[in-house]
Amino acid sequence: MTDTTTFPNPDTGKGAKEEAEKESGVELTQTLQRVQADFENYRKRTQNEFTHHYARGKAAAFKEILSFMDTLDAAVTQVKDAHRADLERLRAQLLQLLSQNGVRSISTKGKPFDPFTSECIQQGNDPAQGDDVVLEEFLPGYMFNDDVLRPAKVKVNKIADIHTHQETKGGNHHE
């Protein structure tokens, strides 16, 4: 009688076990890479949100300072004695502080009207100037970095329609 009993080979299960561990290691590595990428995206997003909110906070503070600047400008025009020089120095320091923080005035007078940086509050009719040219600035406008902090309040030239009509007809209104 021959014995045909087979015993499990310990080396046979070892290969399958190593393969399963290898697959598990690959899955864990991929999961770790996804978690790292998600965390990096989260870090970038929160940094961008912080920067955005910080800039908005600065802009709000600068708007309040501009309101103070308007009051200071009015005081400078009203004061005619020795205190005027003191007020002008204070104004210059304030402008320098704003400039160092990215705030700059918008130049408008004599330039074409830009509705993105200026608000027309009055129209004029000066034939010596072109149409839609800013004739006067009532309140200066300011930019903070690339955004309009406050639009300038301006008077814009509008050539009367009758003048425009005459120019297109060769200057002769009686045909």
C-alpha cells in the first residue's frame, strides 16, 4: 500500500501572500499620495483665501483713510494761516503712507473719461476740448493695487448735438 497523502507546501502560499502584501503596499502608497495632494491643495486654497481676505480688509481701512483725507483736503483749502503748512505736511505723510501700501491716485483731468475709474457727476460743453474728455475733478479717485478703491468724481465734456450735427453736414446747418 502506498501512501498518497499530500502535505501543503509552505512555499506555495508564500508567493500569494507576498503578492497580496505588495498590492496592499501599492494601494497604501497611492492613498498616501492622494492625501498629500489633497492637503497641498487645501493649503494653497486657504493661503489664497487668507490673502484675499487680508487685501479686502486693507482696502476697507484705506477707504476710511480716504474719507479722512477728504476732510483734511477741505481743511487745507479753508486754512490760510501758519497752520496750513502743518496740514499740508500731514497730508503729504498720509499720501506717502498710502503709496507705500499700494494705493495711488487716478489721474483723470484732460484725459478721456473712463467709466471704470471715474464717475461722471456733471457734464460740460467746452468746444476747445474733445468729446468725453474730463474737464474737472471734484473728488480724486484711488486705486489699490489693480482694483479701484474709489472712483474719481468728475465733470465730462459733452459737445452739444447741434455742433456735432453741423460738423457732419460740413458746418452748414441751413440746407
